[in-house]
Amino acid sequence: MCSTTACASSSLGGSVYFAPMLAYIIRRLLYAMPILLGVNLITFVLFFVVNSPDDMARMQLGVKRVTPEAIQKWKAERGYDQPLIWNAAATGTAQVTQTVFFNKSMRMFAGDFGRADDGRDIASEIKNRAGPSLAIALPTFILGLGVAIAFALLLVFFRATRLDFFGVVLCVAMMSVSGLFYIIGGQWLVAKVWHWVPISGYATGLTAAKFLVLPVLIGVIAGLGASARWYRTIFLEEITRDYVRTARAKGASDAVVLFRHVLRNAMIPILTGVVAVIPTLFMGSLLVESFFGIPGLGSYTIEAINAQDFSVVRAMVFIGSVLYILGLLATDISYTLADPRVRLQ
């Protein structure tokens, strides 16, 4: 039981902290709207600078069926028969609403992704393909983060030794190798020579594990060099702080200082680096999914780019932008949990 004054103070303190955070979240979400609008507009302009609706129709129809009438019919069926951004023939708000940009891009703010140029519902495709992408991305992200931090802590613990030297050399060497080499080399050695796992493909349920082991392993190895070297730099900077000298003066061992104090105080820069890969958890890996034949969002994006399907491309760009903005917002909020000295402004 708390006294009336204590309970009132606790309630007031919670409201004082919650109100600025709520205002901050609302303000950041409002800032995100013009950013998303700008991303949509830039994507739209870049796409149609390269391909006009007539070019898209010719590609979809094929050489033998391309006639002026067929092109006009294809454009009318898919909403490309309107002006791109500005409808000078209309009046009032119709000058903006009766355009390809409004009907194809602005509706995404309401969650309407429309249909691909081949007639398939984009939202359904995203829903079906998100599972395989997450099945690769989540284990790769979690294992990669854990292995990189553990390896970096190990190098810092044995800093200025041969283990630290050769560890840094290994990180630099791994950073210098293209991710494509890891994919092709892993498929050749593990799948073709050793026959431990299938070289490509995908299945549902528990059977999917044998198809995911190699892509996840390659993803962890490919990103280990850069991540471990980055975390090592962060930890080395932290061990020069005053709180580390204070902890050592109180008799704390190097292991306690490193794994309890340094790791905790390094969480803010770690969170900053982690947020950059959050969108990839949902968007999938373009190279990995393409080479391993996994029907995820990454391969879906590649297929749309090859087919010049603007509807799918702009939907994937929009989703990626939303996820990245939400990731930045979540990171800013998590700062206050990792370090109480940080306050949202």
C-alpha cells in the first residue's frame, strides 16, 4: 500500500513521461507522410522515365500480338490510359485524382496495393511470400547478431594479442569477399559435393528446415566480418570510459566489466546499426532467394523488375519505406529503455 501523496506522485510521473512520448510518436508519424509521398513520387517518375505505359503493354503482350488496339485495351484494363500525374483535361480535384499516380500510388496509403500487371492480387502475394522471407531473415538476423557480438566481445577481451590481430584480419578478409561468392561456394561445396542439403527449392512445414539451413548459414557468414568489426570498435571505445575505470577500481574483473557494463552501455550504437536491417526481415534477400529458389518477397521483387511490373515494384518500395520509418521510430523509443538519460524531444 502506498500513501495518497506517493500514489499521486507515481501517477503524475508516469503521465509526465507518457505524454511527451505519445506526442513524439504522433509527430514522427506525421513527418512520415510527406516522406512516403516523396518516395512514391520519385519511384513513379524514375519508373516511367525508363518505361512508358506503351512500352509496358508491348512487353506484356508480346511481339506477335502488339497492335495499337491491343495496346489501348491493355492500358484501359489496367488503368494506364489516364495521364500520369496531371490531368489537364479534367476540372477541380479530378485533375489530380484521375491520374495514374493517384490511382496506382496514393491508394497504398489506405492499404490498397491493387493488382499486378498479370492480374494477381499484390496484397495476397505479399501475404503468401512474407512467410518464406521471414523464415530466412529472422534466423539469419538473430544468429548473425548473436555471433557477431560474441565474436567482437571475444576479440576485445583478448585485445592487443595475436587472437585479436588475426581476428581483425579475418574480419577484413570476410568483408572483402562478395556475398555472391559465399552463395555459389556454399551451394557447390555443401549441396553439390557433400550432399548435406538440397541445392535449392522450398517446402512448407518442418520440411522447409532442410532448405533453409544453408541460406541462413551463408547469411550469417557473409555478414559476420563487417558486423563483428563494427561492434569491436564500439566496445573498444566504451572500455576507455570513466565508468570502466571506476568498476575496475572497485575490484571488478575484466570479464564482469566487459560483459556486464560495457555491453549494456554499448546498446545505443548497437540499436542504431540493427535498425538498418529491420526492413530486410520482411522484404527478404534478393540474392539469396533468387539463387536458392525460395518464393519470398525478394524473389518477388526481382521477378517484378525483370517483367517491368510497376505495380509490384512501387508496392515493395512503399512497404520498405514504411518498415524503415517504423524501425527508426522504434529505435528512438528503445533508446529511452536502454539509457534513461536519453529523452525524446
